[in-house]
Amino acid sequence: MELQMVDLRGQYLSIKDEIDLAIASVIDKSAFVKGPFVAEFENQIAAYLGVNHVIGVGNGTDALQIALMALGLGPGDEIIAPSFTFVATTEAAALLGAVPVFADIDPSTFNLDPNCIEPLITERTKAIVPVHLFGQPSDMDSIMAIGRKYQLAVVEDNAQSVGSKYKKRYAGTIGTMGTLSFFPSKNLGCYGDGGAVLTNDSDLAERIRLIANHGANKKYHNEVVGVNSRLDGLQAAILLVKLNHLRDFNSARITAADRYDHAFEDCRFVTIPVRATDRDHVFHQYTIRIAHEFPGARDALSAFLREKRIPHAIYYPVPVHLLPVNTEGIHPYRAGDMRHTLSAAEQVLSLPMHTELAPEQITFITGHVTRFLESYESVPA
Ligand SMILES: Cc1ncc(COP(=O)(O)O)c(C=O)c1O
């Protein structure tokens, strides 16, 4: 059976006419950099998410860097973030000379555990950077309460959960700022690189625009050190089309996740993703845990799936605090007790998840996973 981790072509074919027209309009107007498509997309996604300001930038990594620059983060400052994430979450802080301080996760949701934040706060802490991992928002009430108590900014890394709500508000719009990635495989993905910073604070919005534009609001009047980071017109036009489908795209992912959950119901070796009751899970990834009493089972399953050509991935095999960029003394970092992060890295496995996943594909995938794990029990490594 033909399977893909992410079926970008299938999704394109389902909206081909709209996308082709959008791309042709940008070329027709030569509106490649900034211009009407970018402005229109910023306005439409701001209205969709219910946030005052959206500033399009080059990618999700730049969005984090620019957000931290807008806070004035500099050498010696600290940010508190999870380690069970993509390296970009704390890369920006390190680039600015700040110290990433890693906190453990809640083992059920894989998101930053608010109980692990307070013990890591020092007088140098400037911001908390929760990551809404795999499609599910973090416990924002608790994180915002800590932010208020210690007067810390909260920057939500929302690269993976666009369109999900925490209680009544969209992820990424609750903290001081939020960031988005429009990398092609994301829930709202463009056809190249793209990202955005979200905020309700007008002064911060102005500063973000300034920094993203070489530190200038007026040509040849550069006020601060900035960067060149912009969402381009072609990506904005594609995103305008896809934003109209975001609700349906996320529903398709949730339907696929429901089918996976159902298929794994009787498999005691698989822990299905936990969905917290007060927030949506929009399933950027469908990530299972392989039960703990069988050490080595996750890696054996991965080898078996590879042999069967069933796409899958391990997000994340090495927690960020253990990556060479941190451990080899290139820049300072700190980490708390990371026991849940370490066990997640050993147990997780993500299965194909995208908008085009058919029920029979899920039956095929889950059948192989289940059968392998049932037999693995009697033949331990
Ligand atoms: C959690 C997280 N943060 C940040 C990023 C960076 O986004 P981009 O690839 O657009 O720079 C990603 C992208 O993979 C991500 O998953």
C-alpha cells in the first residue's frame, strides 16, 4: 500500500484550481515581497485567530528570534522552555546570548509541566516559552499565572498547533506573543518557508515589524539592529487559500486520529495520545507511546515498520538539552529534573498524519503495529 507520512501532493490536488489561480495572481501583479497578499493574509489570519496583530516573517525559527529580540533578550538573560521539542524553540535564545533553561514535561500531554517552571526561575529569567506540541495547547492558565507572578513574558511556540483552542482562545494568542511556522508539513503550511508573530500588544507589534525589517520603519532610517525576515507574496497567497480550508483540514486530522484511537483500543502495548478536556488537539502529529514494560520495543517496532515501508518518525529521539549544541559547551544552558522528557524520547513514535489519510490506510498501519507488538511480547529483544 502506498503510504506517506505527509501527503502534500494529495492535498494540493484537492484545492489545485484555487492554488493555481492564487499563484498566477501574485505573478501577474509581481507582488513578490510584502504587498497586498501579505497584508491581506495578515489581516485574515488575525481575524480568524482573534488576535490584534499578525506580522508575517520568513519562518517559524525567525518568528521566535524576532519575538525574543522584541523583548530585548540579551546575553545572560534566561528563558524557560521544554526540551522535548524541535531545536528551534531555544536556538534563538542561544543566538542572542541568552541561556536556555530546560524544564520537564507533563508525561500525558508531552507539554511543558507548569509545576517544573517555578523552581527554575532566577532573577535573570525573562520569558517562558511553552511549546504547543503535536497539535495540543499547553496548560496556559497555569503558565500565564506564573508569568504574572514573576513578571515574565510568555512566548508561545505555536509552530505545531495552529487552529487549536485552549478553552475559548486560539493557541498562540494567549501569551505576550505567539509564533507560527508555515513549513509545508504544518497544519497550515505554505509551499516553502513562512512564519508569523502574533500579539495583542500594539507597541510590541510595532517593534516586531521594525526588527523584521532591518530595524527600520522608514527606508534608510534604521533605528535598531534587526534582521531581514519576510513572508513572501506567493506564500501569503497560498496561505490565504489554505486558511479558508484550515477548519476542514484540522477536522480531517482529528477524524484520522479518532480512527487510530479506535483501532488501538484493544492493544495494551500502545498508549494513544491523551486529549486534555479543556482544549482541542488538532493532531499535527499522531504520536503513540509504546508501553514501558518492554524496553527496546519502540526501536524494534520502528525497524519493523521501516522494513514494511510504513512511514513513521520519532519526534524527538534526543531531547534538546542533550543535543551536542548544548552538551559540547558551545553555549551555556541549564536543565531541571528531566525524567519525563527522557522517557518520552525513548517511547514515542509518530504515525502518518495528514489531511488525505484514508480509513483503509489507517487499518493497514495499525494492523501492522498491533501485530508486531503482540508478538514482541513473547520474543523480547
Ligand atoms: C516546535 C517548533 N518550533 C519551531 C519550529 C521552526 O519552524 P520553521 O521550520 O518554520 O523555522 C518548528 C518547525 O519544525 C517546530 O516544530
